[in-house]
Amino acid sequence: MALSRGPKPLDLDVAEAVVQPAAMVGARIILLLGWLLVQGAGGGTGCWVWNRSTPLTAAELRAVPAAGISTLYWHLAEIENHSGKWTWKSRLARLPQPTTAALRVVPVIRLETSANAPFAAEARAALRQHIIAALQPLEADEWQLDYDAPDRLVGDYAVFLSELREAAPKLTSTALAGWVRLPEFGRLCASVAELYPMFYDLEPDTAAALRPLLEPDTTVVLLDAWRSHCQIPWKAGLPWFARLTLYGSDGKSRGHLRNWAWDEVVFRRELHLITAPAHGITEFRAEKTFAIGHTTLQAGETLVARRPDPTDLARIEQAAARDLVFFRLPDATAMGGGSLSEFAHRATTRAARLTLTHADGHLTLTNVGNLDLQPRVIGDGPSDRGYALEVDATGPVFRESGAGEFFRVVGHRSPDETTGSKPVVPDGQAACPSVPLATSTRLTFWFSALPSGSSLESGIFQLAPAAAALPLRYRILNSEAHPPWLPLAPAP
């Protein structure tokens, strides 16, 4: 997908969005209707794969087709033109993932230019040779170009595509959704075999006028326009990613962050929640200067987390009623927007299901459900962020415990007597203060999210010999309204 319209990192070094723990049942029902309608259209779902030079893992090779994804549009290279001449900006020698019986792989080349006339005759000829030399040896059955052309260059871009089409087995191009309204749109349609318009990031925004990734009302109108005016096959491009954007005190974007983790956003008390999450947008204000990764946020700046709202996505899928391509291939990372299992089961009402095991000197919390446990931020209160795994005993039996992959672990003594069973905040500053591990009767492990199929492992977890006579129990706060206490089986 077009980098400037997907989760492209700009000038920063850290990252993207926050959501509530679960979608409403009504949204799931709407999404199911849309999903069935799209499936009834008879096409295969595709995903763009960007900035990846490694093949799919064995697990992904099983999970991707199982999620209903039949085609991957793989970012192979970028060619740029800033002075009238096209040169390689980046390039992979070959497609990392070959086409298989279950999964088709299409190479994509991204064009970027700031030149006034990037498609002059001599430049077009050189660009054509660059692309042919890169793509012909791959023996792919389709070539795709990705270019966010300004309106004034759409006609020139169409001329170039017409010239390249003669050499391609099948030539396709991404498109901005608004191009359908241009006089040159007919010429563009005549230049390729298929178009992939992107129905997200439709308008620029500022901190004073934030826009969601998906705007249903605008998108439905544009979908109707494409159905009316596009005379060639086309697939609708939709988002499946999360994004975190930093806005300066002037209200202008400083770029999208990268190389981040959910814990860095969810548990940062320097971030004040400005508004309750709505339409996939969560807005924070930095109360003091601090850093996320290598990026410094100044006091007063705005941090905005975004992801597609499930209800809005359901409506657009239903309205599209055709083959879809998503940016990007789902994964369990913060920017991934949701796991492959979440993607495959997004039309269901089943929820995340967590289990805890104790083995090999560690605790392991696993999401064995079909859906992700989404990052949780609903306010600034002591229990408004993240989730808490509580491990409880009737006596002080804990001898060693590290946070490991959890955000933090703290110990408490008889917390129900002082908090009335209310959770203790991550930094231990509540009615029941944290106490040394040796005197603790309950350990609280905090975490911000847990994708389907993923696990969090504690550090070394050791118990005193007396633990055999004092059975352990656990519960997971904030994942459901009234989480029950469950027995924790002793390590084998």
C-alpha cells in the first residue's frame, strides 16, 4: 500500500494506536453480514506486505490461507525521482516469498517523486527499463505499481502505465480513492488491467481536527462513484493496522512513531487521556516531557492512537461487496492492527480466552481464544489501563518472581483487607502499598494486550516449600466484568 497513506514512519522512531478491550456484539453482527456479502462476491482477499525481506514462517504459511487471504502484494522496491531522473531508492533482488498452491504473491514497486515533470519522455523510458529489468526475471503473473500521484500528474502517470503495460503479464496499480472524480480517470482505467483504490486516510488532519482512518459516510459515497465510473475490475483497499501520530504544539503532525510497544503507551502516566476512545481514535496529551523509545515528547504535545473502528470497518466491507485488499498483513506486533486469528474471526462474537500455566520455573499466560485481547485505555484512573494477572496465596509463599515479558510485577500483603478486592495500580501506589516479595501474599503482573495465540512469560517464579500446603489461585482483572478466581496447578 502507499506508504504515505499507510503506517509509514516519518521523522520519528516510535509508533501507533489504542483501542477498547472488545467490540460491541452489534458491531460483530454488522461485520458478519458484511463479511458474508463480500464472500458471496466470489473473490479472494489480499494483503499488502510492506518493508519485509523475509519469507513467511511455517506458522504463517498455514495461518494466512486459513484466514481467507489468497494473495499477497509484496513491496519489492522503491524508485524515486527528485531531479527529473528515476533512481533506485531500495530494492530486493527477489521476492522473499514464492507463490504456492495456496498463496499467490505479486511484486509491487513503489514510485516516489517531488519533480515537477517526472514523466517526461526520456524519464519515462528509463523508468520503464528499470521496472522491466526488476520484474521480468521474477516470472510473476502480475506486476503492480504504487504511486500517490497528485491530481495534476494522474494523466501523465496513465501515459506511462500504458507504455509499461505492453511488457507486463498483467499490469495493475493502486489508486487514491478520489481519482474517480478526475477528468483523466478514463485514461487511467484504459492504461491498466485492474485498479486498487485505497479507501482510508482520505483527508489530511491536524490535532485540532482529527480524522479516523476510516470515514464511513465519505467512503460509501466514493464506493458508489467507483461502481458507477470504473469500467475495469477493481478491488477496494482497506486498512488493517494501528498508528500512533505525534502532533506538535502548533497542531501539525510531527510524523508517525515506530519501534514501540503497547506498554510504552498504555502505562505511561505522563499521557493524559483527552477523550474517550471513539471511531478508532484515542487522544492523549503529554503532561510532561518524556520519551517513548528514541522519540522525545514535549509537554503539551498531542499523541493520537488510531486503528480501524470495528463498526465502521463492518459497514464499509458490507458496502464494498467485492474483493478486498488490506494494508497490512495481520500480525501480533503493535503496528499489525491485530493477529491473523483476529482477522479471520473478526465477524464472530467469540472473545479472547486466557489460560495460565506454571512450569519450568515460569508462569506463562496464553491467549488461546480466536480473538485478541486489545490494548485497553479508558481513562486515567488506577484501574483504567491495561490488565492485571493476580496470583494469590493464603500465606507468604513467594520466594522469587521477575516481570519477564509482563510490564511489571508488584507484591502485596492481604490486599482484599484494604482495597476491597479492587486492583492495585502498576506502580503499587494504591490503598494497599507494595511490599517485599518475601512477605507478599499476592503478586500482580500487569500487561497491556495479548493477541490471539500469543503468550507472556514471567521471569523466574519460585515458591517456598510451604506452597504445597497453600494452593495458589489466579484471576485476570479488566478482561471481563467479574473475573473468577481459578486454581493454579503446581508445576509438574
